Amino acid sequence: MITRVAIRGIGPVGGFGCGVNELRRVLKDRRSLTGTVSIDSSDKTLAMPAFIADTSSLESFVDKKALRRIDHYTKMALLGAYLALDDAKDFEIDRSRMGIVIASGYGATKTTFAFLDSVIDYGDSCASPTHFSNSVHNAAAAHASILLKITGPSLTVSQFEMSIPSALLSACQWLAEKRVDSVLFGGVDEYSSVLGYCWNRFFGEPKETTIRSLEFDRQSAVIGEGAVFFLLSRDEKQIAPYGFIEEVKVGSIEEGNLDLPENAFLFLGADGHIQCSRLYRRFIPKNAEVVSYTPLYGSLPIGSGFDIAVAALSMKERTIFASPDCTVDSCTMNIVRENKALNLHPVCCLKLGQQSEFGVITLGCS
């Protein structure tokens, strides 16, 4: 992807709070408090740490009546979308020339399993039509199009941990081909009780309450949910408050085409899962300055979207925020331990997946 794409607004929603100010706050605090969820195991109920998003502030953008049949998954996406437009101070933008691209790894898990339960309980003919219509991955994009009156093309991409870079490639291509003048791009994933049950079956009772993301041999992942959206447009020589997306790449490590910028700060998407995290040790250049913000938002497939949001905020404030406290205890890598001037260095958000796939998203200054 050659054409630079301007980032005009960001809308993060997660366990840390909602909006740019809340994201800036946890970056400065270098820690984010987790909540808890209850998991029913075979013989007892477990309390598991989790980053759970609050969408109550959506009512400041959308009439409460319009949200009656909308589920939590879509509410997170809508809140992120409205926050991105509000942050860009451009609610009057031409939405006939705006596209929507949304990434999701899990999709609407709560509603999907609620629909399956209604099929099991009442049969095909009496299954819940509301749950059915909201159970598809594309439900969030559909509701956003309706409520925001966006009449451009719409797309939802699901490629688990590579969902964000894959979807961003599509958004950038739309802008390069001039199919649209702007794109509302974002990612959304939610927690559900089924996910919590599976998490417990795979990893056992939780031993960590904080992600130790740079301790690559330690299973420390903490469940997360949330949404993060961006208002993107072509680089038309205007000032972009959050800098520019310079390059997006996806591929396979096994094919040997992971090429990282030499002078970039590396934002690592390591989120406490051993199977993926060990790959970072193999492929990170020894002298590279690295940072990991996953302890602030949790482990979820679209987590790299939050890294892009932090990178965009770094571009705006010309500062690389220090890595969270819990990531610097025993790691020998060249970690950014104190806030550092960005100068003209690019920022590279790197996500490695369990099947040796990678996503690289590089941001540059205005």
C-alpha cells in the first residue's frame, strides 16, 4: 500500500474507558484496572479478571429508543464510530462518499449463542428473529450505516488476529481507488460467557491479573473486549492531527517477508499468550526500541487496533508513551521505560499470530 492515508479522528472504547482522554489517562498512569467476570466451571463458579467495556455514554449520541433492539457488540461499535467522528469534529462530512470497514475476530458472540439457544429451545420456526439479525458479524456495520446515514460501501472482515491489518488494507485500497472520500474504519470484539468457559477450559484457573506481555514464556493473557474506530481520508496535503498510515502489510513469517523499518519504534501486540508471544523474541531486532500496551486493554483479536490508536495519539503529541509498569520488571529488551520524544521516527505496530502470520502497520508524522 503506497498511498498515505490521513488519520483525522479516533474513537477507542474498552475496559479502560471511552474516548481519547481516557486512553491518554491510562497511558500516563501506565496501568489499567481490570474488572471481573464469573465463569461456571464443572464444580464451582470462578471469578476471572477481564477488561469489560461500558457503553452507557452511547446515549449521548443516539436516542435510547433507537437502541432497544441493538446488542452490546453493536453498541460498542456504534460508540467507537460516534467518538471517532466527534474527535474529528466533522459530523457534517459527506456520508454519501464515506465507506465503512469493520474488523472482528469473534463477532457478536453473545447474540450468536443466544440465537442458537432459542433454536434449541423453540425450534427453527420459533427462534428469535432479533437475535438472528444481530448474530451476524456484519450487524455492527449495518446499524452504523443506518444510524449515521452512511450510504457508501460497507465491509466486515474476520481473520481472527489479522482482522485489523486485513480490514485496514481494504480501507486504504478504497481510498486509493477513489471509491470513497473517507472511511470509518474500526474493530470490535466482545466477551461472552461461552468465551469465558472456553478460556477456562484451555488455560485453567486464572493465575494472573495483569498481562506480562514481554515475558514471552509466561501465560498471562487477560480477557478483553472493546471497539476502536478511526476516520480516515486520502492524504491531500492537509494537516492530519494524528499523522498518516504509511504502510500496511500482512503475510507469513515462514515465507521470510517480515521486513521491519530500522528506525521505527515497535509497538508489539504480544498479549500474554505463549504460543504467539514466543515468536516476537525470534523476529524483533536486538537494538529496536519496543513497547507493549496490551496490559492496558486486554487480550482480544482486534487488539492491534488499540495499538494503532496509541500510535496515532503518539503522533499527535510527538511522544512515545512509556510501556506499562508490569512490562518492564524482568525483560531484557530495549523497552521504552520513560516517555520519549518521537521526533521524526515512524511507529510500527506489529502483530504476530499463532499460525506464523504477521500484520505490520506503519504510521508517520504529518
